[in-house]
Amino acid sequence: MMNGNFPEEVKKCLEILEENVKILANLERYLEDEKEDELTPNMELHQLYDMTEDVTESAKLKHAESNLMRRQAEDSF
């Protein structure tokens, strides 16, 4: 079942895998963002400030995770 196009077939499989990893990562990020969109009524000002800091840190972590996944996918080629 092996043919002369084996390296090309492997390359196509890796491209499909990379695309699916990106789709799954985006889906996971979307679902997490959706959970974070829930509001809590009657929060104090200091609670809102703390929440703003948490959101900023979370965004930075998500960005770093996304960059790491992208680099790992690129390195696998």
C-alpha cells in the first residue's frame, strides 16, 4: 500500500492535524470566554477592580498558550 507519495501524504495529514488543533483551541477558547461573560450583580468597586486584573492576567495567559500551541505545531513539521 506504500507508494512514492508517502512523504506528501504524511505532510497532508500533519496539515489536517494542525488545522484541527487550531479549530479545537479556538472552540475551547470560545467556550471559556462564554463562561467568563456571566455577570455578577451588585459588586463592590474593589471587586470590579480585582476582576479587571484577573481578566487581564487571563487574557495574557490565553495569548501565551495560543503562541505556545502555534510554535509546537510549527516545530512538528
